Amino acid sequence: MATIKQQRVAKNIKKALGNKKPITGGEIVENSGYGKSMKLYPKRIIQSKGVKEETKPIIEQLEEERKRAIKLLKTKISKAQYHQLVDAIDKLTKNIQLLSGGATERVEGFTWEK
């Protein structure tokens, strides 16, 4: 069962998904009542069992929306809204990955050297 602070984190995550201005995990954790030191390591809180339990319905809803957008993509290919669906699928996928603890980037094989 999630603690009150973990419930606040989940609530603030859900609010952040609708924001136009991005918010960091550290800000979410701090705004949920955790100390400033936890702001430096938000993953410890966001990936905790309690927060995962609280965000599971949010993730499921995002997955449903992504499925719906993918389905609509087939009928919108020739229309101007195609790029909006692709953008929505991209954002939904990234939010699902972020909330469920999945990888949000691929870095293997990448180097800054020329």
C-alpha cells in the first residue's frame, strides 16, 4: 500500500502529464512533500512499489489511448491529422516508458568521438 507521500507523487505525475511546461521528476518528488535531498534522486521514489501501484491505472489509460491512436492512424493516413496521431503515439509511448520504469533512450554504441 502506498504512503501518503507516494500517493501525492502519483497525483502530481498525473497532473504533470497534462502540463504544457515540462516538470522534472525531482520537482514532482519535492512538491509531493519529500525533502530536497530526494529531489536529487527522484527515481528512488518514482520507481518505488507504492508509486508504481498508484500510477498503474494511469499507465493503463495511456496504453489504451496509444492503442486507440494507432488504430486511428490507419484511417487518417491521407488526412492532415496524421502527424498529430504520430506525435500523440510518440508522447504516449514516452510517458508509458517513463512511468513504468522502462528505458527512455538508447545510448549503447553512441560516442561523441569523431
